Amino acid sequence: MKPTKSYIMAIVLGLVIGILTLVGQKYLPMNLNFLANSGAVWLIPAFLLSYFGKGDRTQSIAVTIVCLLGCVYGYYAFESIMNHHAFTLTRGILLWSGVALVAGTVFGMGAFCANQENSRLKYFGMNLLPAVFTAEGLDNVIHIQDYAHMIPAVIMKISIGVILYLVINRKERLKPKNLTAYAVTTTLGVAAFLILFGNM
């Protein structure tokens, strides 16, 4: 996909997801509300856009970052419109912008590597999405006192991660290279969530 088209799609997709996130937070029932409160959900379209765009490493990373920044600013801009207040750069916006830069780099690189048949990092790239859902669910378990009111949602996050792993890896799901990649990326994901929410 041409770079200009990829960036336009990233901006539009990010803004739409940001707006839908705010709508989901308002209208989804409690046990499905996690879909609108999950950073992992934002990473799916951002990753897939870069993966199917099949750009080079730099383009893949940049497109993923742009999409995630679109999510952040689409969410906060629409929130300011809905609640009738001026849009300002708060600490929360700056924090999530930083997260978008880091996550966009990691997942953009992962999307690029997942397309490289001869890359040693291919399996880590392929298993990023399963790992981030599993990691978010495990982080919820670690902080279960904060999530005791939404146990089904916590179970659902972990289940989504496992199902994605099985779907993506199919017949190779029990091979050491895939299991290792899934375990390592999940562990790193849990550490990232602990760091992130320790700074919120």
C-alpha cells in the first residue's frame, strides 16, 4: 500500500476508533465495557493496518503510531465536544500519547516482522496480539481487588488471547517457537501493564 494512503487510513481509522471507544464506555454493559476500556482493543486495528499494508519497517512503525495517536486524540477531542469543554493537553493525554509512541513502535515492528518469512522475530510478531490480551487479563488478576466486580470480563480477556493464539498459529500452536514467543511476549506485556498503571 502506498505510504500516503496508509497514513490517511491510519488517521481516519484512529479517529473513528477513539470516538467509538467513548461511545462504548457510555453504552456498553459492565461485562462488555472492557471492550471500550482496553488498550489491547486499540492495538488490533493498528497492528492489522500495518500488517496488511506490507510497508517497509519504517512505514509499518509510523502507520501504527499514527493510528494509535488518532485513537488518543479522537477520544479526547470527542470527549471535550460531548462534555462541552475546551480541548487541552492534560497529563492523561500526554501519557497516552507516550504509550502510543512506544506501543506503536513495538507493534509496528511486530507487524513488519510477522510478514518476513526468514526473520527470527516473525513468531514474536505473530503472537503480539494474543499476548497483549492475555497480559492485560493477567494484569487484572494481579490487581483483582480493582476488578472483582467484572470477573467475567477478566476471564474474557484471557480467553480472547488464547483463542487468538490458537487461530493464528493453527497446526503449529504446539511448536516450541510459537509457545516460546507467546510466553515471552505475554510476560513482557504483563510487565508493561504494571509499569503503565503504576504511573497513572
